[in-house]
Amino acid sequence: MKLPMPRGPVSAQLIRALGRAPHDLDPGYVETPPTATTAGLADDDLQLTLFVLYELAYRGWDGVDDRWEWQPDLIRLRTAAENRFEAALRVLTAPHHDAVPEQLSAASIARRLVTMTEEDGPSLSEHLRRRATLRQFREFAAHRSVYHLREADPHTFAIPRLSGRAKAALIEIQIDEYGGGQVRRMHQELFRHTLTALDLDATYGAYVEVAPALTLATNNLMSLFGLHRRRRGALLGHLAAYEMTSTGPNQAYGSGLRRLGGDVDATRFYDEHVEADAVHEQIAAYDMCGSFCVAEPDLAADVLFGARCALALGAMWATSVLSHWDRGESSLLGFV
């Protein structure tokens, strides 16, 4: 994947540095301090900086030395950027008051997650089902390609950090995400077929360049949780929120794409999620998150925080996309 164009002073310095061999960075690589607002979530410079840094832990960038991944100055920069990002997430989720149940059990955690995921949100899936134009559906797929072409990878970081029932539950979910070891059934591969059917570029990371800050933020959220062992609880909560809110929307996406002329090959990705995630939501809530919280009660609040972040940031992103479409604008930084 090619390095994207910078979107501000910090991402510009970072991208310029990555074009050279690993070296010490100028002390000026210091981000502004965290603020008590959600502004960082829509800050293109911040979110692109984080995305570029995080990708070093996934598949890397064309022409960038792999040794940059653990270069100390980059870790310091990433820490400063993460502090801003997490501060914004704390502000975003603060109004919801997702307290840990007094009687902590697998069932009580699962019930709390169910309550959270049943709250009403923006009607992006219904718009795509009933009213979206082909152009809008193509934009939606371009946004989502940033995640779906590496679907499941961020959450897999949690596997070696767990034990017992929670670990087994996560592996059960991930086995399905990776197609039971069959390349053609991997969800990442199924989405390539959807992109191809929509006449979009199915290359990994093809639409990072045009993805706005909030799209990058939804992906950075998974990396923020996934690349830190201490945030393993939040990562499980995030995955549970994804799995528990997947069946209905994916059914809508598949119906919307069929309405627009999509064939079986084009909609298989969405149809597969309708079937798989109906099972996954129970595994994620009870066996994975519930068991984890019983085993590590001190991290129960983190599980709920991770789920709330996924839901709140996802709603913020969906609202932004719909607002652009309501104004007759592209929701991307460029036209697809």
C-alpha cells in the first residue's frame, strides 16, 4: 500500500520521515495536549497520523523500512496521538454511564451489552436498503473497505492475551471470520467480490486516500485496543458490539445491493454475515465477554467502554455519511 498524502503538519512530517531509513526524529514531533472535546475524532491530521503508524503493525507501507514499527520516536509520537484520541473517546462516551453490574456474572454482562446494542441509532442501513443510489452504495463500500479488507485482523491480536472460555469463544468467532481456513470463504475475500461487482478497486487500502477522518477513526479504534495488551477488555467489548449489531444491518445491505442489481456473488459477503453473526452475537456476549469479565473483573468496565466506543463512534460516522448525502455531496474526500 502506498503512503497517502499528508493532511496536516504532523502527518506530513511523519510521512516524510518514513520515506527514509529509520532515524531519530526532530523533538518537534510533539502533538498538542489532549482536550476535553470530541474534536480529535474528526481531525484529519490526527487520524491519518494514527492510521499510518498503526499500519506499520499490519502489512506496512510500500518502500517503508519495517524497522520503523518499533522506532522509539515513533512510539512516542503514537502515544501522544493515542492520548488525544482516547481523550476524545472518553468525552464521546461519557453521557451514556455504562456502569458495571453490581452482581457481576457472565449473564449480567451479556444483558448489559444487549441493552447497549438495542439502542436506536442512525438509519444508514435502512437508507441503503430502500433509497440509496448506486453511487451512494459504492461510496459506502469504499468507506468500509478500509476495514473489511483486513476484517478480523485487529481482534485477532487478543487471542494470545486470553485464556480459558473467553479465548475459546474468540477463536470460534475468528475461525468463521477467516473462512474456516479456506481462502475463498474468508470474509476479507468475500468483500473483494463485492467491491469488484461494484466496479471498485479491491486492492488492500485502495480508499485510504479518500477516507475522511471519521472513517479512519473507526479503524484506528480497533488498533488502539488491539495493539495494547492492557486494552484487551475494550477490544473484546468492541468485537461484541460489532457482532451483536451485525445481522440486521447486513441483511439490509444485501437487500439494498440486490435492489440495485447486485447478484449472488456481489451480496454473498452480506448474506454470510446474516447467518454467521446470528450465532456470533450469543458467543460474543456470554462466552467471550461474560466469561472474560468473571475471570478478570477489574477489566469489566473496559469491556463496556470498548462496546460503547464502537457504537458511539459508529453512529457518529453514519450520521456524517447521511448528512453528506442529504446535502447532495460525496461522503468521501473525493469521488469514487
